[in-house]
Amino acid sequence: MKNGSIPERLNMQEWQISDERKNADKQIGLYVDKQDEKAESKFENK
């Protein structure tokens, strides 16, 4: 095949999906951290 064998393509797709999930997890983690900071600042101001 021109762009690599089927197993090579599948491996590349698996790596890409894995990377996308890791990035999504990091973004979710950052969102949760920001929400925690907002909650903490509310309590500190009282």
C-alpha cells in the first residue's frame, strides 16, 4: 500500500486516539482546577 500497511495505519490511529484522550483529560483537569480555585476564593473572601 502507498501509505503503509493496514496494521501500521491502525497503530497510528490508536496513537492518535490515545493522544487526543490525554489532551482531553488534561483540559478537563485544568477546568476542574479552575473551578476549585473559584470555590476557594469565595470562601476566603467571607
